[in-house]
Amino acid sequence: MSRGSFVFTPMALRSLELDEDMLERYKYKKQLASCHLNSYMLRKEARDRAPLRSGIGLPAAICQDVVVQNALYTGDLEALQHLFPRGSRANLIIEPQGGDMRWIATGEGLWSLSYEQELTTPLHITAGRGFTNCLRLLLQRGASVDLTPGGTTALHESCENCQPECTQLLLIHGANANAVSEEGLMPLHVCTSPESLECAKYLLQYGAAINGRSTDEDDTPLHVAARNGLPEHTELYLRYGAAVDKQNIEGLTPLNAACSQRQEMQDLQRYFKVCQILLGAGADVHTMDQDKHSPLHMACKNVNPDIVDLLLANDACVNNMDYGGEAPMHNILKVACYKVSHQPERIVRALLNHGSIRVWPGALPMVLNHCSESPRTIEVLLNAYSHLKVTDTWVESVPPEVFKEHKEFYESVFSLELTPRSLQHLARCRLRSFLEGRVHKVVPKLNVPTFIKNYLLLDYRGYVH
């Protein structure tokens, strides 16, 4: 063996062979292309002599010309007018140069490091970037509106990138409003942001299927709108006759989808409005998904107090169990410490006032440990019991830093080890026990001062007694 050489392992040799095979297949595909355009400027004279619109009906040509690509990606209308004069052929497939490197499976457990390249067309590029004038020029030059070299149509691109003028222009020129992408999505399925509302309106005006299903998830556009917290889209789709209780492949209705989505503080009101609209349209509050999660389970898990109140006002059941044997109360207690700013105590309070099951007393130290950063949640929960057996385990369950931050509250809790609950509290527990799940209905109607009503409904005081 010569100096500087090294031995290839059988695995490495096999990988090189597969890379060589891929290169040969790539070259063969390029040879099959009807016209490989290396430089348009050199062929301008020939194009000028061709009959008007002579390119229509011919297969799309592969284009790697950097000059053309730069004009398209920058929306340079003047350059495109020179590159695509009257009678030229704009029906092209763009093959971008370079791109990010990624590992691609080549079979038999082998991987090859290759450039990540997605084929596209001039229409895709201009429509996705909102270059309306460039898009109009290309359409006038006979570019096909429904080419899908990268798995999507130009209409998908314009809708996904919220370009309503381009969307309208494509539809006027015959784009299929119900075209299905490689991922099984119609254009309405990619309208996922508030800014895409105008695109959705144009799609519906041009015959988009309001109850069209996605291939993999079996989602309707209403599922998509609900999952993304889009109240205006939701109202629009319902006006066009969207089915409010269709279930997707996971058993989720649009209401379930809205409740199940993770929600940050800035999203809470949007999702609340969506649920309000769906329930106003007759959505079923009791429908469960394939894991027997109800909308209430999901709203508790994502800690949206307004949605929980809304669902309970529409007779959601607080004690339905999912396949794991957990009720909505379990869901909120498991996440309370992560969403303190979402006011989880409001949810615990609402569930208890509607007759929710309580935590087994022996498990209270574990709950105390898990929810210690939300003292109000602990306060509401403990006030649902007439007697508490406080031990040293309770003290050990609260981290020292949390105890220091909420010292007054936790000292009031730990003092119950030597002090019985107050007579006032015992009377509250007795009345709540008598009313069972009717507390939320009866107490507000009582002819007593407001502060007493609030006390009976487990209002917060910052301590327990």
C-alpha cells in the first residue's frame, strides 16, 4: 500500500457505489428534459424569430440560468421583460444551485450528504414573494399555473405566504382552487395565519371545497383555522357552510382542535374567540377524540381559563375520564406550575364549583410539591376539604426558595398541623357538600352579601384558616 493511501471499508465502498448510481440517475433525468436552457440571452434572437406563444403546450424546460433566477428572486420586472419577450417560453422548472447540505437516506441503512434542492417554477417564486407584476408577465407569456415540480402549486405558495393579489391573479388565470399538494393539502389548508384571510376569501369565491379533507390528517379548513386560533377564518368558513363537528383521523372536531393547541399568553383570547364562535354555531362540547379527551380535558391542559368557563357554561362534564383514567382536574394540576401566568387557580376553582372530583388526601403533599409555585392554586384546592392532616411531609414538599417567596401563605398552611380549620370554613364546606355540583348555580342567586358569595365560591385570600 502506497504512502498517503487508506483502506475503504466495505460500508464506505457501498456508499460510494450508491452515490455513483444516484449521479447517473440524475444525469439521465436531465437528458430527458425537453430543452435544457443554459443561457437565455444567447438564444434571444432565435426566440424573437419564433411564432407568437410557440412555447405553449410544450413540456416545461429545466432552467439553471443564474441570471434568470436572480431576476425572479428579486422581482426585477424590467429584466424579466428582456428575458421573456413576446413569443418566448415562460413554462420553466427552476433548479436552484447550491443550498443547505443534508443527509439523505440511500437505502440499506446508508446515508449520503447532498445539497438540499427543491424544484420550483417562476410562478412559484414570484407568487410566494408577492411580485404581482412579474407574476402577471409570466402568465401572459404562457406559464402553466398548475405545475408542481416541488410538490406544491404556485397557488399554495401565494396562500402560504399571504399574498392575496397573487392568489387572485392565479385564480383568474385558471389555477385549481382545490389542487392537492404532495403533502395532501389544498390551498385552504395552508391559510394558517391571520394575514391569509384575503387569500381564503378568494379561494372560496373561486370554488374551493369548504369541507375538503387533507390526505394524512383528514383535516378540513375549519380544523386548520381552529387549530391556529383564527376567529375571522372560522367565521368565514362557517358562513360558507363548513361542517362544525367533522372529526379528523384522530377524532378531533374543530372545537377539540382549538382546545388542544398549545397556547401562549398572547394567544389565549384568539383561541377563546374561536371556541365561542364554534359553540355559537352548535359545536358539540362532549365529543371526545380517540384517546377520550374532551375539549375540557384539553383546555385544562393548555390552561385557558376563559375557554374552561365557556365550556362549563355549555354543560361540559367535569368528571369524564380519558383512557388514562384522568379527569380535567388532573390535567390542570399537572401543568399549573408551568403556566402560573395563565391563572390556573381560576380553572381549579371553576372545576370544583361545578362538582369536580378532588385529589385523594394522601396525594396532597405530592400536589403541593408540584404546584407550589402557584399558591392560589394550592389555596383553592385545600379549601375544598373540611379537614386536612398536615405533617412534616407537607413542609418538606415545598422547595425552600418557594417557601421564602410565599412565606406568609405557606406558614398559614403548615400551622394547620396544630390548629383545626375555622368554624366559618367548616360551615362553607357543609353548604358546598349539600349543594354538590350545583354550587355555581345556587350561590350566585343567594340573597347574601357579595363577599359571602365569593367566600362560598372559593375566592382567594392569600392564606388558609
